[in-house]
Amino acid sequence: MDKGTTGSAAQRIDHFFSFPGARSDRWRGLNAACAEWARGGEGASLPAALLKEVEAYEGFFAYPGRALLATLCQRIEAGQAGAAAALAQRISESILTRSYKSDAADWQSAEAQAETPPDLNTPTLARGTGHRPYFEVLVVAPGAATRGENISQQMRRLRRSEDAFIYEAVPVGSFEEAICAVILNPAIAAVTIYEGFAHQSAAELPILRDFLASARFDAASIAGADLPLSLADAIKRIRPELDLYLLSDRHVERIAGDARAANIRRVLYSVEELLELHLCILEGVNDRFRTPFFDNLKKYAMRPISTFHALPIARGKSIFKSDWIRDMGEFYGLNIFLAESSATTGGLDSLLEPTGNIKEAQDMAARAFGADHVFFVTNGTSTSNKMVHQALVAPGDIVVLDRNCHKSHHYGLVLAGGQPLYIDAFPMTEYSMYGAVPLASIKQALLDLKAEGRLDRAKMVDLTNCTFDGHIYNTRRVMEECLAIKPDLIFLWDEAWFGFARWSPFLRPRTAMGAADAIASWMNDPASVEAYEAQQKELGKNPSVEKLMETRLIPDPRQIRLRVYQTNSTHKSMSALRQGSMLLVRDVDFASVEAQFHEAVFTHASTSPNQQLIASLDIARRQMELEGYGLVANAIEIALDIRKEVNAHPVISKYFRALTAAEMIPAKYRQTGFTDFLSPGTDWEDQVRSMHEDEFCLDPTRITLVCGTAGFDGTQFKKLMADDYDIQFNKTSRNSVLLQSNINNTRSDVANLIRVLLEISRKIEGDLARGGENGRAGFAARVKALMEDVPDLPNFSAFHEAFRWDAGKKTPEGDMRSAFYSAYYAEGCEYLPLDSPEVDRRLKSGPAMISANFVIPYPPGFPIMVPGQIISAETIDFMRKLDVKEIHGFERERGLKLIRPDHAKDHIRK
């Protein structure tokens, strides 16, 4: 959020959390003020004040540049209202439409355009030429405030018509300004660092300085000679995708050999290497721009190939020569068919055993996402999850997992034979949903296994991050405390909805790969051993479980085997086609499981993967490496805008509400006291501290919109919005719907949503006014039923003893695989109608009712019964109160499918 728009706060430039649209808004405000002045308004005072606000930020962007800003300032000071309004309008429109990236005229004042034509030596900025991607290069150099234009001109003179890209320089003169620039300007794709720059900016940056001090990047912590390398380190922590170049006029060989220079792509001798720098910058961007598989597929589609394989649709002849399905070809276009093949030779590659361009594309994805290995998956993250389970979990292994996780994890354990040790997330009964699993529950499960001498069987901790509803774990803390109990645990983080988070410095530390990187760095720090040994001394030789539970445990860095797997539904948050998924691996022992991992791939992956899906995964990686930072920042800003507009609107807020972080996460899991992104007085520092310290945070892009207060259940409201207003939502609960902003959304989408919510709200008010007392009473009763008369959420009860033949006394794991396959024998199963008296009698007097299958109502979308589970009164009560139409695994006509008690006893005897 950007709190500074008027008064003294206007000069503050370190409120970073919401900035992409704020910049355009500031320029539109200046444009409107200049236009009003030109129409005979109050004068130049307001335009002058607004320009001063704009100038505080504009040094971090190449456009409009110092020359145009100076011209605008001169026109305002000279009282030239018409000329100032014309220039302000042109700059504002150019920023809004981004036309400056392709039009050289946007960079010149009207007078300059009249005197000199656009620079023909910069063809990529001239009209009528082919599109070449545009980016900006941050130049950190001493004296940039006075010689910034000279630096920009020097770099422009290096341009050549052969260059594949065009860029402009953004000169800054200090460490702090460089940090501001990489945070505020998403167009920056590379950073050039000269020696000799200052640490401190002349601007007022108290929040940024507190942040830098906490990260040990303040002036007091950095020696002068270390400033360039420290800046490189800081930038890489914020935006790891950026290429960094260091120009020095001293011993470049010695600097290049310094271990701290690992973040620097090239070290150059500043006196003689400007052209070399230019070529390096272009090469670095091209390394991210390349899409090995997609590039090759485009070439393949251009070749005159005769196909004698089993894919008639390839090349499109059966489509375009047909009188009956030609419309399919006209709808999709020719290229999609030219680029199809079932061949894995002739320049193509095999997804099952990639050795060529698919392998290269996966390696580039691993670099981008901070993993050691990446596997492309073309049949969804359900398959990615099952691959991990089959590769790493053997029959009898115990897996600690959230009962409310996606069904693919449960089915994966059935296939692998792993025994689930279910732990429950904290409930949000009012909204008929669960949150995430408290760390205390995870630790307790592991300590219980240890107490029974069965910890060796615990193979994996399997959690969803973030959850459907946006709850994000403190991934680093979870892994560290678990590794303190069992140092070789494997972690599977299902980040189906969270793949985009890699490209946000606020969210990245909470991703699996971000946390794994932080743990690996900590392990290499000698201070980690000291911290571990100090805690062991404090705990003593035989600490009690109570003491271990209340202590933030530190693992032994010498014993840790860091084994982290992350699954991403790339299609859910990036520009990939549906079912495009990536499986990320950071496992020090991967070599020992690689063979079985490939067997799992062979088991689950299609032998006929779609070429377009693979290409879209390649392209999604390219886009996120080159513009993901800005796209994710925009998605966050849009989400915050929706929250603000809904909750502050005088009419809409009567009937709808976007839930705050405080409403979604109990206070005991928000140790910093963070309440919401839009709470008065909350700033960037509060949000960063919450993301680093709180047990759970809320993904700002996921918005739970309460609709029960408007008289709609979630399913009803979702259908209304889709059918009548062409607005689609994600999931539903009993009294809410989930909105998700993403890299595809625009502010126009927000405006449309607000317009529709206002229309619905006014219709409700009209209906209430016309309905009289009876109508108001009926509406109130409907709201009460949705918001107050909600069923309690059932926790996992227990597995029947028949399926706990080798389980412990303290822990609730069971052999779900045996129970699942027991249901394959009809003679061993029975059905009971849900509302029958026999169900109530069995609950009271027995024998126990044992679920024969998974029962998954939508919503809430997780199994409330699993094979082998004893069905509890709470589960029956919940089922009876459900008013949803879609319940997987339950036939209302036949009732509950159960394993017969005598059949279960036979299992015990066996």
C-alpha cells in the first residue's frame, strides 16, 4: 500500500507493498490537475505539489526521464498551463499504455520533436519496426544524481540494429536507492554496479533502513570496500532472477575470485569494457528469454513433415480437408496442428526420458525456481503428488499429513501403501472451512512416535502450502523444528496454488524452495552449530516432551539431510495451459532415489503427452523470469484493491465482506499482532515482519468473500455470478466464495466486480423495501441459517483396529491401503441410509461403522471419511446438515458404504 499521497508523507518512498497502479494513479492525478489549471482553475500550486510527489519516485524509472521531467517542471514554474497540461497528458498516457517502450517520440518534448526527428539509430524505438522486448538496466554509480543523463546517453550509443532487445538505463547513486529501484521498478532486468557509490540516500526512508538493518545491510554493518558485493547480495535476496554486473577499476581478477562474488554474473574492468557490458546484458536477458522446447517446436512446425504415426490430427490435414470439422481448425488455427506429433525423434524429445530440449527446458526451470531438478508434468499436480508418494514412500512408512489436503495425497498413499498419520488443521467453523495444521500438532505427532520407539518409520511430512483459502505456513520453521526431531525427514509441500510466490520477495521465504535455500545457507554458517549446541546445553540430556513442545527447536546442522519436494500447478498461477504442472526437487539424497523416482514417472505420466502443454510450461518459466516480479506485484495490488473497495463501500459492505487476516487466522498464530493488509497504520515493515515471524500468514491474492450476509450460500452465489454476470470464482464454502487475483487480472476486472456487487446489493435493498416486515424477517432467517446455524466441522476420528495391526498406542495412523481394497469385495460391504435409525443405533451401541471409501463433499472439498475410518457422530451430524449437491463417494439413494464388522474382524485374524 502507498500511504503517502499528500502532505509530508508524500515524500516517503518506502511504502512498497502496493505500487504498480499507484504510480499510474499519481500521474493521472497530476494530469487532471494540469488540465484543470489549463481550463482556468486555481493555478499552478496543486500541479507543482503533485509533480514534487511524482519526482520522489520517478528517479527509479527510465521513463519519462530527467529531461522530460525538467521540461514539465519548467512549464509549471513559467505558468505555461496549456503546454504543461499537454506534456502531463502525454506522459501519463504513455505510462498507462506503455507506448514509450516502442515509440521514440514519447521520449521527447513537443519542441524537441519539431527540431529533430526521432533517433534513427535506435530502430527498436522507432515507429514501424518489428517488436523487440524492452527492459531497463539499473546503474548504481557514484554521482548518478548529476551525471545520470550522461550515463544513459553512453549506454544508448552502444545500441546496434542486430540487438534482439532494447533497454534504457536507470541511474542511481546509493545503496538505498538501488534497493528502492529493484523493489519499485518491475521493468529492471539487469543491474550494473560501479564502485564508489554511497550507502545512504538523501530521501527519507525509515522503513527501508529498519529493514536493511535487520538484514545486516545497514551502513554500520558494511565496510566500504564490501559495499558493491553487499548490494549484490541484497538485490539477489529481493529479486534472484536479476543479472548483476560489477565494474571495477582495481583488481578485477581478485574480485572475481572472491567467494562473495557468486551473485555477480560478470566482473568487468570499468575503464575499457562498456561494449562488453552491453553484450553481456543482452546475453543475460537472452539466457532467460530462450525457451528450448518451444523454440524447437516452432521450428518443427515449419518443416514439411509426412506423418506415419498414430496421431491423425498432426499437421491438420484431417481437419482442414474435412467438410464436417473444418470449423475446429478455423477456431484453433493451423499452428496448433502443425506443432503436434507423437514422435520423440526428428528434433523432438521424450518427456518420459528427456535428453534434449525438454531436459534443457527443465534445467532452466530448476534455475528459475531455485530447485536442483524440475520435472514437467502434463496431467496435473494430482499426478505430481502421486509421483512423489510412489517414489519415496514404501509400504508401512508413516506419513504425517493434513487430513484436509487434496485427495491426490490420500490416493497416493493408497497406491504406495504408506500409512497416514492424520493431523487436523485449526477449524473456522463460522465459515465451514479449515485453516492449516499448527506446528504444535506436527511436533506432537513426531514426539509421540519417538516416545514409542517408532520414529524411524516416519518417512515424510506432507502439507498444503498455501491452502485453498490462502493460509501460508512458516515453512522454514516447520522444517527446522521437524528436522530437530528427525533430521532425515522428507518434506512434500503441495504448492499447487502458490507457484507464483517465487516471484515476490514478500512471499518467497514462505515457499518450500525459498525456505530450503535459507536452511541450506544457515547450515553453512558456523554460527548454526553454536546455536544448536547452546540450545542442547539449555535443554539438558533428557528434556521432557512439555519442554520440547514449548521450545523453538534448533536442528543439528551437521545431521540434517535436506530433502524437500514442491509441487506447483503452473496452470493455476502462471501462463500455462490447463494441467500443466511442475515438480521441484531439492534433495541431497536424490541420487539414491532417482531410479525409483523415474519409475514413478513412468507409472503416472502419459506416454502421449501434449506438446502444447510442454511448450506452455517452457513459456511460463520464461515469462516469470523476465516479468514475473511485476506481474505478481500487480496481482497483489489488485487483490488489495478488491478488499478495500468491498469493505469500505457504504452499500456493498452491508451485504458482502472480504475477510481480514485476523478473521482467517486466530490471534495465537499471528505472533506479531498483524491484523490485515489494510488496517490503519499498517505499513510494509509490518507485513514483512509478519511474513518472517508469524506461524501462519494469509496469501493476499486469495480473498474469502462472505456472501451469507447477503442471503446466498456459496454455491448459489457462484452460480449467480457465472450465469448472470459472466464473473467466475474459484471455490465455495457454506457462506462464502473464494476470489483469486492472478497475473491475468486488470483493474477493469476489479471495476466490473464492484459494479456487479453494487447492483446485487441494491437489488437486495429494493427487495427488502418491497417485501415489508415478512420479507425482512425471511431474509434475516436466511442469513442466520447461513452465518450462525452452521454445523461443527468433524475432525478425523480414528482408524478401526482392524487396520491398525502395526500402529502405536499414542498415534492414530492406519493401514488405509488394506481398507481401500477391502471395499472391492461386495460381500464384505454394506450400505446404510444416512438418515436411518440404524445409523443412530450403531453410533450409540455399536458395532462401529467403518467407512469403505473416501467421502468428499464439495464444499469443503476434503475427505470427511477415508477407508478404514470409524465414522463418528460428529461426521454423521455434519453430513446430515450438508446442503451441497456434489459429494464424491456417497450415493444418497444407497447411503453410506461401510466395511462389514465381521469382514473387519476377518482382517484382524489374517
